[in-house]
Amino acid sequence: MLIPWAWTVFFSIVAYTLYSYFGQRVGGSETAWRAATIPFTDWVNFGLILSGTVAFSLALFYGGRASTFAVTVVIALGVVVSFAFAAVVGGAAVKPMHLGGLALILSGIVCLR
């Protein structure tokens, strides 16, 4: 039962890292139309979104084999991964209150498991 959770966590980290990198590459679009069509204007952007979606699907697949709360767990892991990406790559400030929030999210994931 532990192996599906390990794959769920791994693929969630991959998916949200790719999504975060895509967001960093294309952030600040001038119009809604430009934001909607940006994945189709560059092969790298399209590859990031496609690969992230495949990883997200695999995370849900393996999570669904382990628990009925797979969607909740994957989305919660997405918050943690996005925060870590912002802190490491984007240089976002990490405050004790943020770490407390992450601890609550992670403890909630453990309780759902």
C-alpha cells in the first residue's frame, strides 16, 4: 500500500514543478487571449504543460489505487510544491507562519492517507 503513495507523491512533485516552471516562463501575459494561447506558441511551453498533465494524471492514477482521497492529496501536495518552488527558484520569503501552514497541510495529508 505504500508504493502507490510513493508514486503519487513523486508524480505530484513532477507535475507541479513543471506547472510552476511554465508559470514562471510565461507569467505576466498582457491579455486573456494571450494567456490562453501561450502553450500553443512554443514547443517548450507545450511540452511543459503536456508533461505536467501526464504526471498529474499518473499521480491521480496511483493515488486512486491507494485511497479515495487521491484528488485532495494531490492538490494539497501541489500547494506544498508550488510554495517550495517559489521559495527556492523565485526567492520568495519564508516566514514561520508559512511553515506552520505547510505543517498543517502535510499533517492533513498524513491523516487522509
